[in-house]
Amino acid sequence: MNDDDLIESLSIEQLKALIEKAQNSIEQKKASEIEAIRERMVEMAKRVDMAPEEVLNYSSRKRRPGKPKYRNPNDPEKTWTGRGKPPRWLKEMADPESCRIPE
């Protein structure tokens, strides 16, 4: 008797019980797999003297702060590097190039 024949021979109640058992089994296996992965992550992080959280948040690409290219004439503290979305104060300028900081 193959698996399909076995399933066909079960009643609805038996199938529901089988599904519940299978779901419980999946959760138990998932929990043990997660624990094993955690243990491996901790061990691997220890190799580089870090916590697993530090490894997950680590980026080898260090972003340098950009040099300002535009300055708000109404508030000289506000600048924009030219990276990302332009600030509102620059968008509202009739001539945005007039705010450019000379190089």
C-alpha cells in the first residue's frame, strides 16, 4: 500500500489528526534546526571576536560623509551633498545653481 492509498483510506477525523501531528512535527523540527543554526552562528561569530548581531549588521563598505555641494542661503547650516533626494529648500529655489558651493 502506497502513501496515496493510505491517505485515501483514512476518515476525515483521521486526516485532521494526521495534519495536526504533521504540523506539530514540523514546528519541533523547525525549532531544533533554528537552535542548531544559532549555535553555528555563535561559534562562527566567536572566530572573529564578534557577537552574531554584530556580524549580521556588519558592512565592510564604509560610507564616507559626502562633501556639501549646495548651501541654503536662508539657513547656512543646511547643506546638501548632491546625493539622494534634493531637500525642499533647494527644490523651491528659482535657480538651484545659485546655492552651489564654489569648489
